[in-house]
Amino acid sequence: TRAGSPVFNGQDSILSGLRKPSGWPTPSTDALSSPTLPPLPSVSNPFDPEPTWESLADHTTGALQNLLHSAENGYKSYYPIQASQIVEAIRVMLYASGTVDKDSEPIRIHRGLKLHHRQIMAALSKLVLSAKMASSFWPAEGAVTKMLADANDVAQAVHQFIFTAQSVGVTVHDVDAKLILDPESPFESRPARRLSRAISSASRVSSDASDLSLYRSSMHSSGLVSQLEYHTKSSTKALAVLSLHLKKAVEASLNPVQPPPSSRLSLGSSILNSTQSSQLVNQCHLTISQLGQLLNFVGEFYTQTLNEHPTIEDNVYIDVRTSKQTLYNNVAALVMAIQLATDPMVQTSVLEMAREATATAEKSTMELVAFTRTLASEREHLEKIARIHNKAADSNLPLNSNSTSNMTINSNLTLSSQPMYTVQQPHRQTEIDLYFQEQDSDMDGDTAKTSRNRSNSQVSSFSSASSASNTSAPTTPGTEYTGRSQANGYFFTPVVPTETVQSPPASVVGNVAGAAPLKDSRGEKLKKMLGDDAPAPKPKQVEQPWYLGHDYSPVDISFNMEGHVRGGTLPALVERLTLHDGLDSNFVATFLLTYRSFATTEQLFTLLFRRFTVTPPPGLDPAEMAIWTEMKLTPIRLRVFNIIKSWLEHYYLEDETEDRQTLPKIKEFSESSLMRETMSFPALQLIKLVEKREVSDASFRKMVLNMSTQAPQPITPRNLKRIKFLDLDPLELARQLTIMDAGYYNKIKPIECLAKGWMSEDPEVAAKAGNIKKMIETSNQYSNWVDELVLSEKETKKRAAIIKHLIMLAERLRQLNNFDMLSATTAALSQSPIHRLRRTWELVPSKVMNQLATLQAVTSSAKNWADYRAELHSVNPPCVPFVGVYLTDLVMIQDGNPDFLRKTDNHINFYKRVSTAEVIREVQQYQAVPYCLTSVPEIQAFIRRGMDSAKSVPELYDISLVLEPR
């Protein structure tokens, strides 16, 4: 932390010095063992009395402190809420300082401010995603630590931004409240609180919920209503702001202001300028994020209520699911309308349509909330009856005979005089799912797919979180079992055959009849050894029915200590790819990225087709068969469909003969009676995808250049027919080199990174890595051409001038984030034919030499390219990384790890593929954003001629000896 910082006082970590917010109560011992939900603390108002950099810093610090304290106390449900508060605090800071747009004047003038602005945006994106992951029911190991690390990155970036902004004299100003809320909105009744509402991303949770836990098996209705009210207010507020933006755009279109003739060149007049379009898109993202949180919350509550209270009437559940699906559809329509509204030549009618879509989404939101409240009311009624029974049991009062004869406890244990199987939960789920399957005829293919591919227990696909890769991870449509696999493998307790007895077990008697609970001897021993801080022993997991287990044998697959797959046989890995009781999206993405290194496409699809037709184990009765079909067969088939769909969209290779031969097989599979009868809409989707692939021209999903930012005007020499190297502006030369180099880099495919294909002497294997080989060849030719340019001059001063020009070129390459050509340029100047020219280097100015030293440090291989990796990860795309680093990493992974695990029965080393996939994902990360530059064919032709005719290194060394003998 720099001295004089107005924001943070941390040393090792920015977050380490944050104090506990005064608004948080100190949790008791009980609170630590079972996290409670106190009211959300408010953050300071940065505009009271007037905004300053210090008040904005305190505002952001307070939001970060709240998240830190929630993490310390395990308030998981508050993580995404407080991450939204941090986003809102930073948004207010940027608005107040006039730097919300990356092209704003302060950021455009000061390059350091632009860098910190990028770092804030990147760190915020990571924090929002990690907060959502950490708040899930079963967060991955280290999820909270990752969230805190991301929060620390945000704090550092904000501190550096404020410090730099103060240093360069950026001032802050009051924010007009009218930009936040519509004056005609319902919030007008409280104008004094309007601004504080605008800068606070979450309202306080009702104090009635202070002693409640969101993740207990029974959620109290008051806590539910508090959470529901928060998400409802956030969603309606975001929709109101979006509607306000659209209203202003419509008014501007009806009363256009004519720009001066010299202000811009266009083919026609546009209603929205780039700033308005950006604001509209940003507000749409925020709105979708808020609606996604609402849908996720409702889905989690729906699933839990369905599990605990299956006796609630079907129509109540159906109303919630119908309204939930309606909101999904209306949000999708809203997104499409906003996309059309941001078109440069948008018409007023399209903006009106977008306003109507916003109003429809708001109406659907209120309908969903109303039905959810009805469900909460039904649940509260049942819980009230249960409390009356418990109170009567505690008082030893006789209950109604009808109640005692068949009393259900926690909807899983039934007291009866006869043995029976409890199958109410899956039966109820099946009835409701059947209702929606009957409605499929009224949906088109995409809508049906959307409704089925969204699990109520997962974050909505409309949420603002992003994945690390572009993979479309398969989900389990239409089910509620897609959480992280535990011992039982289900989101909620699975239904198991339970033989009922006349008297309940001791644990139930203790809870119902007031008997003392049984003591856990293991817990008592831990308490004696470790004191009151001893961790509570984990409850024993209920075992799942035998017929819902995995088909592979334990000897066919192996895991590491964290539960991740180390290796396994190919059939076991494919089964893991299509599990019915869990989803590991990282495993799916890694498998599809790297499967060509250990299997053929034909083998993969043979196993997938076989997996689709999995047969039940013998000896199941009708009830067990129904459970097996719903909880295993249907999820497996949906997983198989999603894997095939994802392969067609993202992993199909036009140049691979085997892939082209697989298309007819997929089509035949999709047209089969089994697929048509069980999954009609998915079958049609696969057929359409296959037909598109059959006619595609080697690019199924082309990268589209966003022309909202105009390409810079090329800097060309006077005579393009006779170009001389020194006549070329270093910036324009760097642009043309970047266009050429990025063209090769963006064509690199995942298969080229497997099995060291670029080094193979087998022509067939080497041909698969053609783009990587082309980049290596281009880099070598470019280096030789650079050396030849220097050695082509016989005069020492002219050679020094060319070297100076090349160093300026390298600096421009760094500014364009073209690390590949930057590395090639610095390497060329370090080659022996140039490095030995002592008299020439003496004429290069010391300032230029210092620039070269800095550039060489960036591309140095010291400490495994530590400085280069840090520089690369600090910039935002577009970017052309130095491919040599990736190739070195891939060689180390390939040579340092066996293809099969030792001491196993031919287990494929999947951990090796995980490491390979990490490198491939980073390569793909920088392929997603293209450069917005204009090609100059004459300059590119000049570069190609020079590289094609460049001499070899030995020849250049001989010329160097002639110019400056030893």
C-alpha cells in the first residue's frame, strides 16, 4: 500500500486491516456453530454532505468490510448481496468522478488511470463470480478464500485508482438523482431517501430474521419474506431504471438534436450515441443479474419446500413453476429487445418494443413474487400445525387419534402400523414435471430447451457471472438434483425404503416427545481434547438406494484428496461425464478439450450412445423402477444430449475426417424412435446442429468485430509504392504486424496443443498443428528480417538509427499487447549478429537503451517468465500472447507426466489433461476479442517480402563480421 493512501491501511493484504463494521453484532457461540442472518448493515452515504475522494473511499471500504465480516461468520446468503453492494459503490465512485466510461476524458488522457480502471473491472467480474460460487449450498474447497482474494484485488485496484486520480487532479461531483430513478416512479413518495436508495445495492433485511438461518432444513417464513422482499425491490428498481433509460431514448428520438456537421461522419442519423448504448447495455446487464438472483432464490425455496412439504396441493407448485418459466421467457425477450435497441440505426418503434418488454418482465416478476408468497403462506400454515403438535407432545397432552395414527415427521419418516415405502417426493415431482412436459407442444424448440436446461437449484443463466471458458456445460434439465455430488449424491435427501415401526427411534422421540437426545461419544471426546471450540462431528449421510449407484466399479476410477478425478478407464470417464447425480463442469470442459489425446471421436460417441440406452438393474419393483427412471435414466439421457450438443457447437473440427464421419451417426441417433419418443425437442435441436455443420464453411460461430469503437486512421507514408523502413511510423508498423500475427493466433485450435504436434516428425500429426507451426515460422523469419535491416546499412550511424527505430517499434507492440512480436523483436536484437556490433550500440541514446532494457525484462525467461506472465495477466484483450511460453508449458506437461497412471489397471492420467486444459483455456481467452485496426495491404506486402527473403543466421553473422571485424 502506498504512503498517503486515503483508502486502506493494510500491509500484506488490503483486506487484512479492515475493521469490523459497527453495524454488525458480535456473534455468539451458537451463532458460530449455526450461522444466523442479522440485518444487512448499511454503508456510508458518500454524498453526505458532499462527495469527496475520502467519502467515496469510505463508501467502498464499508462495502468490502461487510463482505469480509460475512465471510468470517459464514453468512453465505449475503455474499452475492454484498458483492452487489461493492459493485454499486464502485459504480457510484466512477459516476461521481466522470470515469464510468473507459473512453471518458480523464481515462483517455492519463494512461495509468486507464490501467487501474481495467484492473477494477477485471477484479470486480471475478469477485461477483466467486461470491456466487461461495454462496452455493456446497461450495468448492477454497471458494471463500478465492472470494476474499478477489475482494483484496478489488481493494488494491480501487486504492490505486483513487491514488492516481488524486495525483492527476481528477475531481468528483454530485450525482444527479434523476439519473438513478424515474421521478414518476413509486419511489417519488420518499424523495429524501431516493439518493441513498440509488447508491445502496441492497435494502436491510427485516430484524425478524436476525435469529434465523437460511440453510436450515426448515426456513422460517419471516426470513423468507425478508429475502424475497430484498430481491423483489432490487429487481423492480433495476427494471425501473432500465425503463427510464428507454423512455429518455424515445423522447430523444421524438425531439432530435442536430449535431454540428463536423462532429461525426455517418451514413445516417442514429438515435442512440455510443455512451447511451453503453449505459443501456450496462443497465440491462444489471437488471438481468438482479432477476437472475430472484429466480435463483425462488428456485432454491421451491426445491426445499417441495422436499419438506409434499402435501401442499399441486396447483400451488404449478403456479410458481409456470410464473417462473414465464419470467424466464420474458427476460429472454427483453434481452433480444435491448440488443435490437442498441443498433446504431435503431427506429423509435424498436425502443417502444423494448419498453413494452421491460413492462412485461416487471409484470411477470410481480406475478412470480405473488405465487411465491402463496407458497410461503401454505408452508407457514403447515409449520404452524407442526409446532402445535410438538408443543402438545412436549406437554404430554393427548393428540387427535387421526394425528397419532399416521403422523409424518420431516416428510421422510412415517409412523404407521404397517411397513411401507415412502415414495411421495418423487411422485409429486413427477406429477409436476409431467404437467410441463404436456405443455411442450405449445413451445418452440428453443423455449422448451431453455425451460428444461435450467435447474431450480442453480444460478440462473441470466446472472452476470461468467465462466472461465466458453464451454456450454451440460446441465440436468427438468430436475432438481444438479448440486454438487455428496455421499448421497442429491440436492435433497433421496427417498429410501424405510420400514416403519410402532414406536419411533430414540432420536425422533427426543425431538418429538421431549426425551433427552442421545449423546455422541465421538463429539464428547473431541470436546474433552479441544475444548468448546471442537468441531461438531458431521452427521451420518443417508445412504442412497443401491439401484441409484454408479455403474462403474471403484477400481475403474481414482480420485485425489480433494475428490477430483485423477484417472480412470475410458468407459468410467465417459460415465463420469454423464453422471445422473451431479455435475462437474470443469471435468466436462477438460474432457472435451483434451479427449483426442487419449481416445478417438468414434470411441467417444460409441460410449455416449451406449450410455443413452442404459438398462435398469434386474429385480426392481414398479415403485423402484419409477424412481430409477426419474432419478437416473432421465438425467443421464439429458446429460448425453447436452454433451453431444456442446461438442457440435464448440469442439467439432471441420478438418478432421473422423469428425465429419461422425455427423451422420449423430443424425441417425437423433432420428431414432428412442430419441424421438423420449426427447423430441432435443432431437430436433441435434438434427439442426448437424445440418448446420454439414453446410458450414469451417467456422460455425464466427467472431464478430464490434464496430462501436471506430478503428484508428492508418498512418501511411507518402509513397506506398516504394516503402522504406525508416519512413514507416513505428505505431502503424506495429499495427500491421499485430493484424498479421493475431490472424495466425486466433486460428489456433485445441487439438494443436495436444501431444506436441508442432514438434512431431510424422507429417500427419504435424499437419494438425499448422497454425502453431506457422506462428513459429513467422517469428523466426521476422527475427532474421529485423537483423537483416540493421546489417543492410554500411554506415554505423544508420545502423544505430534503425536499431532506435526497432526499439520504438517494440514499445508500440507492447502498447498494443502484442507480446509475441515484442518477444521476437527483443530476441532479434539480442542475436549474435546484432549483439556483437559494439560500435553501433555505442551510438544508440541512453534513454532508448533504458527502454530496451525494460522491454527485455518483460520478455525475460527468468523465473519461468514471471515478469511476462504478470504483465500478460494485468492487461485486457485484445492481446497476442507470446506463444513460446505456452508451448514450453505444454512440453513440460507432456514429458513430465505419463499418459497412464502408475500402479493402476490402464487408468488414463486425467490429471495430466487437466494441466493441459488450463493452458488451452488461457490460449482461448485471448482469442475471444479481435483487434479493431485497419489493414494496409501495401505495408503488409512490404513486411512479407522482407520476411520471405530474409537470410539465415549464419549468413547474417558473416555480414556482421565484415561490418565490424573482431
